[in-house]
Amino acid sequence: MGITLGNFIAKKTADLMNEADAIVLGQCLTAVGWVAGTVPSWVNKKNIIELSMADVANGGIAVGAALNQNKPVIYVVRYQGFLWYNAISIVNYAAKSKEMFDIGCPLLVRAIAMEGAIGPVAGNSQHSLVLRMPGINVFEPMTVNEWEFSWDYHQSQRDLPTIIFEHRLSYNNEEEFSNILRDKSRLTIVSISAARLAMVESTQKLDAENYQCDYFHLFKLSPLVWPEDLINSVKETKKLLILDSDYDDFGIAESLAFKFSKLVECETFVMGLKRKSAGFSRITDNLTPNADMIVSKVKEILG
């Protein structure tokens, strides 16, 4: 058995604190669970810094620490919804520091999505919120290798901040995901964040009913480079479906669909969160599309 993504993040963080004197900042890091086990449970460790509950101020503290550039700085945002408060200094200073002042700000932000009975403020994925801003590297890893790639890229681009958008549904994952290409596919499907887990589950159901599709996992969102296999796939299928854990309109899913339609002549479709606030109960929640919903959407597209 391999290591889970959650355990890998905790181990990587511990190694960075031991070897590079890295510091980790955030709210309630040492509370029960240690951020779902992704922060090393080291009591009284000087490298773990608890910030106050003043959300708007905390991003500024993390940016200031990263500007020092003497050691790696990791800022943990426990719920991606809190980026509406936490991201002010990140997008308005850290992302612009190199371009405007020629001073790099190598801040690594771990923004963690959670969904299901968590409510309208803390819940859901929010990567579309920052992707419109220049000067930020954005990754959406769901596997160990993808998270390690994101960290290595951040280290190689130390003039810019990096936001790693995580999802709690991935923390128990030990597998790596591969793109799937088929002969005579009729639809190309691209998925982001937790929608990737649902896409994997939907693959078996669609295969059983002989719906031939190509499947692609996308985790490098900025800088964005379209895989050549994906371009070739859409040239063949002429149809592209993008799955996301963020809202399905006015966000990255629609933006990617538009960009791709200019690159390759094709029909584009998007599927993500419904345009409503998430509640705290099963009937009022707003969740990533599940496998059955994806199957229905594919059947609708392909007739």
C-alpha cells in the first residue's frame, strides 16, 4: 500500500520544518485533527504559528513572512470559502510584488475545500476566485505525485506565490490518476478537483453502457498548458465536457470551455455546482456533481 495524500502532506511539511526551518501559519492548526492530519502534530513546535480569528489580517501576516525570503512559508486556509477574506493581501500584494517592486514573494498557500453540511461561507471549492488575477501559480492536486509536482514548481518559481487548492475528499487517496483515451470516442471529458473522483466512478458506468469517452485530469490551472493529447482528442470528438467542483457558470469551467472553443472548433459543455448557496442539511446542500449526474449529462450530450 502507498502513502495517502494527507499523510504525504504532513510528512512533507515535517521535512521542510526540520530541514529548511519552514514555518506554517494558519487558524486552529493545533486543534483536534491537526487540519485533517495534514499538519504534523508537534506540540509547542516553534515552526507552527497559530494566527488569530481575524481573517482579513492573517493573509497580510503570511505575506509579510514570505517577503523575508529566509525560509519557506506555508499559509494554511482551512476552508476555501475563507479566501474571500484571506486572499486580499495575496492577490493585491504578493502576486504583484515582483512585477511592481522587483521583490519576490514566495508564499505557498494551502487552501482546503470541504463540502457537505458545512454551510454557505466555509463550503465548496473557490479556485475561480483567484484565477483571474495575474502573478499567482495555481494547482489543484488530488494525488501525491501531483502535490509534489506543485511544491517543486513553487520552489522553481520563487518570485511568485503559489496556491495549492486541495480537497478533503482527496486526503485518503493513495492512487495516481491517468488520462484515458479510447478508439472512436464521441466525447472528451476534462475534470478538476473533487469532480475527478466522480469522473473516475462514472467511467465504469458509462463503459458498461458502451458510451465511448476520453477522460482527462487537469490539475495545473495556472500557468495553463493544454496537453497535446487533449487537443487531439477534442479534434476527433468535436465535443468537450468540463467538470468542476466550483460553480458551473462565471468561473474557470466556463472560461476554459471558451478558451478551448477558440483553439479547436467544438461544442462545449460545463458541469459544476448549482448556482445557489450551500446549506447545512442534505436537502439544502450544494455538492460536486456525482457519478450518476455525470452519466446523465453524458447521455444528454450524446443523445
